[in-house]
Amino acid sequence: MREPLSRDPKVLLGEATTGNRAALARLLTMIERGGDQSRTVASLAYASDPPYTVGLTGAPGAGKSTLTDRLITEVRTGWGSVDDGPHEPIDQVAVLAIDPSSPFTGGAILGDRIRMQEHATDPTVYIRSMATRGHLGGLSLAVPDAVRLLGAAGMPVVLVETVGVGQMEVEIASASDTTVVVINPGWGDSMQANKAGLLEIADLFVINKADRPGVREARRDLEQMLDLSQLGEWRPPIVETIAQDGVGVDEMWRAVGEHRAHLMSSERLVPRRSNRLAEELRRVLSARLAEQVEQVAEGRAFQDQVAELVAGRTDPYTAAEVLLT
Amino acid sequence: MREPLSRDPKVLLGEATTGNRAALARLLTMIERGGDQSRTVASLAYASDPPYTVGLTGAPGAGKSTLTDRLITEVRTGWGSVDDGPHEPIDQVAVLAIDPSSPFTGGAILGDRIRMQEHATDPTVYIRSMATRGHLGGLSLAVPDAVRLLGAAGMPVVLVETVGVGQMEVEIASASDTTVVVINPGWGDSMQANKAGLLEIADLFVINKADRPGVREARRDLEQMLDLSQLGEWRPPIVETIAQDGVGVDEMWRAVGEHRAHLMSSERLVPRRSNRLAEELRRVLSARLAEQVEQVAEGRAFQDQVAELVAGRTDPYTAAEVLLT
């Protein structure tokens, strides 16, 4: 019989690094729940080096889940010869599936349960969907915490997959080391990507379902839009895949590796991560101050100021100053 | 020759109450610009009783501008016999046209210039479009300030007209004593209103362009949606207008008066305005705290904390706490 699981984040993280998935799951639940416990988890998570994160975004139905599933296998082939750094094997991979519209379902949505079964015999894969039950600032803060936790638990690569292209999802996917934008062939899909602001965040384009008509046109549209964009040193490559049959996924992974090698050779990885941390810190500050507003608005002094406003004895700016000092 | 206009808000308000439109315009520009001067204007504006505000919202092209223009004439007929209170004549009316998508154009967009010409000979009408150039919290705070200022300058009624049904526009239009939702006949328009959250905020529905086919269906759809809604004591009436020809605008104004009489007889006007002031105060608090975040993020201490984060010596929550204490 197994010993009951600890509730101490430090003990749990120790367990998680030795492969205890229940311990890892409990830590992730703590992050979702927010509060003091999640703070302790965060302080442990951020003490370790971050994992390499690959974000996948694109319209619902573009085939991101299938692509991610196929990618899991490719990841284990390692970074390949494009990487000038040490070729450590990638022995584990984690997937975070983000669906802001999905109600909380106990840590795993139906799709993930099915996917988990598929990978159930594989101890080197960890798939988890994220929801928030109380984390300060919601998913846009809980996801980076979860990514860092997975890194601290020994995962060298984390794939972050969003269901749609809502503002929060795009924000989350773009907060990655390599951001993959998935589109399908067919008129207008690349235009839609442009409209959703996906062009700006893409390090790599994948035209999935490339066995359908319109691939050439989609590629041409993307190339044209890239020609019109102000690109830096890196021009996002365009890869064609048929995720259902596994076609092109090796090339996609190679392109991810090339982007990583570019980031490392041009010393862009550290500034990129530093900017991300600054953005996260800014979000935590905003969330904390929003909490303050709520606290103030629930207080007696707030009601007093509203009464003064109703009586015409103050204005909202003076009242706010009174409340904030 | 005219004396040059003062720059002192108090002097300007004195001038504005005697009908000096240049003085009123300068005060409104001060509000748009934000900063210390707008604070002074606000403290003067909120000392007077608020005017009666009628908000008009609906999809672009529904005919809100034409309806507002026609309403200007009706307003001067007074509140009519439906009102149990004292029948003060409505000798002046102000219109605030809100277009968040319009770039700042010096206080009046082209359409308003044309409309102003039309009313140029009428000293009892004041039309102004609002933009923001720096007001804390943007239009959703600048508009209530402007409404109060118009009240302080002696306008008993202010019509607030939005161009579209963006989130901010709906928010602004709903922060009125009577909120009018304008739709057109035709399949789906009432459904769209439902989707945009207009059903919840409407005190009165206007089916404008009622000479077009589909009026009966639009009315039936609205009635059905109202039947399914949880209504209070007031069931929003549905009025048909052909604003272009002035048809039905008298009935519309009568319905506004009936809603006002309902608010006054059931003693709902004061709580409604009190809730609005509480919401405004909450927004000022949020805006002030957002300013604080920006100030913190520009400081040296913020950069130091980011460096600590990059080095893995802290986490975003601990860093935020350091910065906020």
C-alpha cells in the first residue's frame, strides 16, 4: 500500500522530481487554487531554471491537440544537430492544455482523459489541463507558475497548448520560448491569423491538414504578410503537416530546434525570458492592487464617501484620495 | 471685441452658467485633458445636482444620431403630464456624442460640426463630441464628469449618444437615468441586442426605421426576450419611430418621461444614482492604482526585482510584495 501523500509543497516537489505524478498533480492543483499554499509552491518553482516552453495556438479545430500529441514523440528525439549547446537527451515532456472557456472539472477535461489513457503506459509524458479556482490574476498568472513548477519537477520541455485564439490564450501561448501558430489551408485562414494578432507572436507557422486544397495559397498569403511585416533577425519558417498521419511533425520539431538555436546563438533567450518575467511581475502587481480596490470598496469608509458624493460634498477624485491615504 | 477667456475653472463655470459656450467648451476640454485642472473642474461639477441623463445606444447605423437630433426638439416640450413633480420647463438640452474609436479631432467630429451648424442658431442646444487626451481612466470616467459639468452649467437634460455597442459604449450609455436601446426592424437585430447585453440595460426600446419590413417580428422577438428575462417593477416599453421623418419621436420622449416618473415615484432614482457614483468611485480607485503599477514598473526597484527573478532568487509574488511595501 502507498503512503498517503504529503501536504507540504517542499516534500511534494521532492516526490515529484523522482517521478511521483500524484505529487506533481497535487502541486499543480495548489497553484490553481491560489492562496498562501500557491505562494509557497511558486517560491519553490521559481528557484529552478525554467524549462524550454513551446506554445501552440490557432483557431479551434486547427488540429493543435493532434499536433501536440504527435510532437510528444518527436520531442524525445532531442534537440538534434541544429543545437550548438550540449545535447542532453530530452527524457520527459509535459503538456499543459489551456481552455479558459472550460469550467473546472477536477484537473482534467474529457479530451485529456482520453489522451492520458493513450500515454498512460508512458511514464515520461505528463499531460494536464489547467483551470483556475482562485489563483490571483487567473490563468495568465497560473500558467507561468505551472510551467516553472514543471521545470522544477525535472521536465526539460513543456508544450503549452491553447484551445482557441481568445486574448488570454494568445497571451499565454506567446509567453513561450518558441511560439507556434497553427493554421489550416483554405481561403482566409491566414487572414484570420493576421486579424487575431497571431502574426506578431509567431516564431513558426504550421499549416496543418496540408492534404487539403489551398496549401499553396495559404503559404503565399503568409509569405506576403511576412514580407509586409517588420521582422527582426528571425523570419518565421512555414512548415506543412498532416498531424493525423504524423506527416511533417519531425520537420516541425526541427524548426522549433532551429528557433531555439537562434535564440541561444544570438543571446536572445535570456532577454526574452527576462521580459517575460517583468511582464509577469507587472501582472502580479496589477492583480494585487485590484484586490486592494475590492477590499476598499467593501469597507465602511467607501460607503461614507459614496454618501458624501450623493450629497454633493465631494467628487470621485477627492473621494478616492481620501480612501487611498 | 470680446474679452479673452479666463483659465480659472471657477470663473469659467460662472461664465458657462450665463450661456457662454466658449467657457463651457474650455471646461470640457479640461476634463478631456485630465490632470490637475480636470480635478478642479470635477470638484465644481459634482457640487451641483446632476442633470437628468438619457443614454442612447445601439448598433452603428441604427439611426441614433438622427433620433437624438429629433429628440432635441421634443425635450423642450417638457416632462409632460406623466410627471408628478414640479413642471419646470426644459429650456436647454445638451448632447454628448461618444465615439471611442474616433481619433481626437479637437473636440468635434465632422458629423457634429454639421449637426452643430444645423443647431447653430439655437442657443438652447449644446452638442459636443467627447474624446480623451489624458483623462485618468479614459472615457468611462470623463463622460460622467462631463455630464455633471453640463448639469452644473445649468443644463437640466443631457442626452448621451454612443456610436456603437462596444463594451465601453454600452457601459457609458447604461450609466444614465434612462437608457434607450435603439434597434432596427429585420431578422436578428433584436437577437444581436440580446447578445451585446443590451437587453439587461434597456429602460426603453426604440425600433427605428419602422417603415421598413420586419417591425412586427422585431417587436415580437423583444417581447419574447423580455418575457424570459427577470424584470423588476418596470417593463421596458417598445416604441416605433421613423426618425428621418420625425415619426414617433414624441411617443419616445413620452416613454422617457414615464420611466422618469416611475423612478421618482418608486424612489428609485436616488439609489440608482448612488450606485452609479459608487461604480465611478471604484473606477477612479482602479485607475489610480493602475497608475501606481506604471510608476512602480518604471522604477529602479522594479528592475532590481526582475534581475532577482532572472537569477532565480525570488518569485513574482514575493517580488510584488517587496515592491508594494
